[in-house]
Amino acid sequence: MATNGKLGDSRRHGAVKDRSETFNREKEQWVKGAAQTGKFMDVKQDGLSFKRTIEEKG
């Protein structure tokens, strides 16, 4: 799990380990999923990847 920085820093340090992302080539969007449940959580509409998530290869 990613950790929070110093108090008042307002950012995370490291990757969120229980989430991953994959690229949907058909719609050209990034999709974020939960590792424990295997369900998709969110889709990015702007074409950029999610911050600090583990990228799946394939």
C-alpha cells in the first residue's frame, strides 16, 4: 500500500500495490482494477494513465 508523506504534504509515496491498470486498445483508455476482487474500478477518459498504479503487461 502506498504511504502518505509528511503531515501537510498532500501526496502519496510509492505505488498502490493492491490495484493495477491495463490499457484497453479498442477504446484507447486506461482501466483500473482491484487485485483482490478482480473487478474493474474506474476508466480514464483523457487517455493518460492512472498515477501510482501497477501497470499490467499483456
